[in-house]
Amino acid sequence: MNIPLSKEEVKPFLQRSDAKAWWIVVSTWLGIMGIFTIAALLPHWATYIVAVFLLAGRQQALAAIMHETGHKTLFATRAYNNFVCKWLSSPFLLMDGETYIKSHMMHHRKAGTDQDPDLQNYKDYPVSIKSLVRKFSRDFLGLTGLKANLYLFLSGRDLLSRKKRVNFQLTRGLFVNSIMFAILWAFGVPQLYLLWIVAYLTVYMAIIRMRQIAEHAGVKDLYHLEPKYNTRSVPRGILGLLFVSPTEGLSYHCEHHAFMAVPTYNLRALHKLLKDRGYYDDVELTSNYFGVLKQVVK
């Protein structure tokens, strides 16, 4: 990699903070609680639609937390990373954090090559507008989510790695989701759990697709080993905050690939320094997710 920073300059960005990490986790769960509360107080179809979209954004936040704790970079205390990954993030998405990170690390090692295990998710971009609309339509209609979860439940394999599920992966997921349902039941609104399911099967799938597109689709050179050519960083803006990049730093994916040990809450500052040093001078940076969509259609 041709990164214009010394080890000493990178060192401050490696500092981890339990306080910042807990704020990300707690604020995510406060958001989930708040959305359910508003849906309970304002029982109307319009409220429910908004709640589905916002809950999907919080599900993406849980996925981001799983990602960061899987890398062991969110918390300074390793035990907190393990606990949050195992009980407060991944199982609510019916995933196992350890299985996920093993597959994800292969993506890091092989990014920029034709051996990248995630390549199928973005190698065909740019695509036509019609093709992009069809992809997102399948997501919003629940077809992608139903297909993925039928595979998960019927195949006995993990959704991402395609390997045999680890023991208790689904059991743990069903257990924590049952707790969520029981809490809603205790407050007299068990029907609101359907919002979580609908969000997971529809909007969350579209968010996953948008994140994959934003990170690697339509980049300058998908088969180049330099991170700035095969990976994209995007300032998150309001859409990122609510949906695609709900945790601080998640959208600065190029920096994450270049420096995996840097915690998510330090990536924006690292991006600014790299930009000031001219690292991105030969790359077209986009200022928001609408700009990303323009780069991936032909």
C-alpha cells in the first residue's frame, strides 16, 4: 500500500475507548426502544411504515456493532467486544459474530483480487438503472430476505460463510428475539414485533445492498490492491446516519481496509488526514450516497 502516513502518525488513531464504544451500543438500543415507543403511542399505518424504515436502520447499526466487535476494535476491553458481539448485536440478526468475522477477514485479505469472497455482491457494477431498480425492488418486497432466511433455516448452514452453522447460532438468535417479543408483550403491544420482522426481511436487505454498493461497487479499479482504488469512503450525511452508516466511521470503508486496527470512531479523522495528504488526489470522491448511485449506473 502506498499510504502517505508514518507509523507514528497512525498511532493516535489506534486508541480505543470503552466510553465511546458503549455510547454506540447504548444509543443504538435507545433508538430501538424509542421507535417501538412511538409506534405504541401513535398506532397508525403511517407511523408503522416510518418505524419499519427506522428499525431497519437500527438493525444495520447492530450489524455494524457486530462488525466492529468482531474485529475486536470497538472496545478497549476485549471481554466487552466478545459480550456485545455475542449477546447484544449478532443474535438479533440471526448471525454468529465469530463465524461472520472469519468470513469477513478473508474479504480483507483478498480485496482487490478475483479471490475476494464478497466479489459477487459488486463485481457486475455499474449496471443499468432498470437492473438497479429490480435489485432494490426484490429487497423491499421481501423476496431477498425470505430467500436468505429460508436458506438459513433449512440448509443448516451459515448465510454468509455457507459453512455449517455453529452450535446454538439459531438458538441464541431465537432466544434474544423471544426476549424482545416478551418485553413488547409485557407492555401490551406484542403486535409491534411484526415491525421488527418486516424491517429485517425488507428494508434491512436493501440497506445491506446499498452498503455493499457504497463500499466496493463501481470503484476506480476493483482488481487493484491499493485500498483507494478498490474501496470507497463516503461522508455519511443524514441518510447514512439513519440507515447505511448508523455508527460513526462505518462509511469510511477505505480507511478501514487500509488500517483494520483503527476503531470506527477514529476513521473520519483519519480520512481527513489522508485527504489532506493528497492520498485521494487521483480518485473521484463522492459527497453522499446519492453520488454513489450515480457512479454505479450506466
